[in-house]
Amino acid sequence: MEEKIDVLNELGEFTGKVATRDECHQKGLWHRAVYAFIIDKKGNVLLQKRSANKKM
């Protein structure tokens, strides 16, 4: 089962439509994403190694 994602307009407003992640990326549809950065007191940044099979 593929994840369904809310499609947004250029202002970040919900359009009422949903699409799969692949559809969003293939068609250039706007959607939300989250990024987190973990930095310790010494300024070291935790990096996550992604799978070599990950599309994007």
C-alpha cells in the first residue's frame, strides 16, 4: 500500500486532493516534508546514511 500525501498549492494551502509520493514527484506537485537536524554542543551534526536504493 502506497502512502497518500496531501497535495498543496504554491501558497502551502491544502487543495483537497491526495496523491502518492511517486505521483507528487513525477508531476511536480507541492507537498509537505519534514527535516530535522541534530547538532551537539561541539557543533557535530548527526547524519543519516540513506539506502542506495532510495529514489530521491
